[in-house]
Amino acid sequence: MAHSLSAKKRIRQNAKRRARNRWRLRTMRDAIRDFLNKLTHGQVAEAKTSFQSLQKLIDRTAAKGVIHKNQAARRKSRLNKRLKERAGAK
């Protein structure tokens, strides 16, 4: 247990930041799940619009330091690949 005031403050700050980062990650994952559901159900037009907002969300998550920028690029690339495969199949 922390004894000094600065250590106690640091614990409070870490808890707040952890909660905020977990919220950002959960929001991103929910958006990815929503996008993939649209793809699997054949809603390609809605998936395209969803992908535009999803890209911004992934970039914002990486900019905040929750995920690495290379992971963000990899996720966007793989999701775009799946979108193009489904759009080409139609």
C-alpha cells in the first residue's frame, strides 16, 4: 500500500487512465464486431460506411497509445481486405 501522497495520487491516476484505455479498446472492438457482422450478413453498402468511421476510430485509438500504430495499420489492412473480397463477390 502506498504511503506518500504522490504515490496515492499516482495510483488514482493509473486507475483512471486504465479505465479510459479499456473503454477505448472495448469501443474499438465493438465497432469491429459490428462491421464484421454487416459483412457476414451481406450488407456491403452499410459495411463500407461503417468501415470509414471504423478507420478513424482505429487511428484515434492508436494515437492515444492504447494500441501500437503498426497494429492499427495491420487491423485496417486486414479489414479492408475482407471488405474488398465481399464487395468483389457481389
